[in-house]
Amino acid sequence: MSDATFAAAASEHPSANDAVAEVVGEILQSIGPAADLVVIFATGEHAEALPDVVRTVRTLLNPRVLVGATAVSVVGGAREIEGRAGLTLWAARFGTDIEPIRLEAFRSPQGELLVAGGGVIGRNEGTLLLLADPFTFPATEVLDHLGETAPGVTIIGGFASAGQMAGQNVLILDDERFRDGAVGVWLPPSVRVSSVVSQGCRPIGQPLTVTRGEGNVINELAGASALTRLMSQLEALGEEEKELVQAGLHVGIVVDEHQMDFGAGDFLVRGVIGADRDAGSVVIGDQIQIGTTVQFHVRDARTADEDLRLLLDGRSAAGVLLFTCNGRGLHLFGEPHHDATVVADSCGTDAIAGMFCAGEFGPVGGQTFVHGFTASMALFS
């Protein structure tokens, strides 16, 4: 047995029994049994066989905590397994206590959000790795709630993506399987984890202050019609950037207004979903407050690649959990294994596992949000 603290293994075998035998064997060779944490990511092809997969992992690896989820595609090492059966395991030995977490959200008769779950709600430190069902777990509201009740907890993870409706995704927590809510694991501060959230966008034009708006509608930017400001900035763009705008326009919302300058990682990126020419307003995919600084953004494969490499520059890790959007991969980059390869090369490890998500969780500007088209990562020192 080696001295490795982290290990990952992946299998593309269509048989779940053969796949789990393959990945468990690799983990045993790397770090042996009795890992503190094991994470399973499985494509929908293996969903029905997950009881047997879990039983095998629990018996042979005997982890203190086991969590997992089903996804449309999975990551293992520098590989992204898309459009076919895939099973990946990630194992870690921390040498400290960690806590399994089960979270459910309910509405009171008065409409108030009630969150039930493990002790993470009362904690104010450490890291929560969170896997959730997109159809039954109101992540945006829950993350806001945790931001108030446990502001010191860093939350990283994503939505399961194998299912197309409620009840089709599977979440794993130790010996139990759920088809709703969220599962996860709380790691104490002694487990050194850092987060990276690559939103894959670059700004165009200049930052502007929202001077009138309501809800997700921006009526005025810097005292003029929002649409007038936007068209003025678009007219000043080069032909290449104008083409990117045609493919999709985004807006970056500054999270920390105390900064003097804004760069990569300072904006929460949301889509521009419409405009009203008569009112001169722009509609975005999030709530906006008057006085907020925003800047329009564009996204393409080159920008997503550059942003990911920039954020990982100078970083190293012994293990990585990667939650990448199901709109990335081959769909965005036109080539296989992009995010996994960049992470492996930049961080200097192949102990990488993860899944393609229907929404990713990660902090921007010290607050945790639900993202889209993002690569959100937990880097373990």
C-alpha cells in the first residue's frame, strides 16, 4: 500500500458489477481499505445496480462516510466519460472525524422555508460537500439560509443530472439511497480545502451602476436606459465579440462592492434573458438591487478555457472533486476531457473525480451560489 492520501478510479465497463470491481481494486491498490471518505459518481446506466455497488464499496473499502449521486456524465482522473456508462470512485484519508449530512427543505403553512438536516446548520466553520436533486431541493434558498445560519462554512457541489424529472436521480449516503433532497459530508477546518469556481466568461464594455430596477429587471444603468447603455457598448465591440454576443449575452454582478477594481472571480455571472424595447429595460436571470455594479459578459470555448487556466495558475492539489456543468464537455469545447485534463495538468494530480451537473454550487466573493456553465472545484491540499 502506498502513502497516498487521495485516490480516484474510473471504469467505462457497461456491467456495474465489473465496473465496481475495477474501481474498488484500483482504490485498494492506491490507499487500501478504511478510507475516511468515499464518493461515488455513476451514470444513469448504473442507477438500478447502485444497491449492489454500494454494498461492494462498503464491504471492501469500509469508508467512515460514503456519499454519491447519479449524473449524465462523470469524471475520473483526467477522463470525462460522456454519452456512455461510467462509474468513478474518489477516496480520501484525512485522519479526523467527518460527518454525513442529509438535508431536506419544507414549507411551513405560512410559506416559510424550513431546512432539516445534520449539524452543519449549527456550525460556522469547515467545508460542506453537497450533492442535491434539482427537482426537489430549492438550492438557491437553502444556500441563502445556510449563508445566514452557517456563514463560515464553504459549500461546494452540484445537482445530480441523470434524471429528467423528480424521482429519477439517486443520491447515496452511507447505506441509504434517496431520490429527493440533498446529501453531503461536513469536513472540519483541519481538512485543508480550497474552492475554485470558473464561470468561463469575460467582460465586455465597462462596469455600470444599476440606478433603477426591480426584481430581475434592470431599467436604468448609470442614469440612462439600460437598453441604451447596452446597445452603446455593443456598437463599440469588434466583430469577433459581436458574434459571441449573438451566441449568448451574460451579465456579471459584482459581489463585493468594496473593491476598487473587478476581475475574474469578482462577478456572479447570470444570463441576459430578454429586453423590452419600449421600456428600455434588460431582464436577467437573477434578482438585482439598485446601486449594484454590473458588467456585460460573453462566453465561448476559448474564454472558458482561459478562465479555468487562469484561476488554476499556481495552484496545486493532492486530490480534487470537480463539479462541471453538463453544458460544458464536448458540447462546449468540441473535444473530450477538457476540464478534467486542465485540472489534472494544473494541479499536478490524477486523484480527480466528479460529475456533470444540472447546476453547480460554489462560492464567489465569499458567498455560495448556484451556477450554470461553471466548473466548481474542491481542491484538497
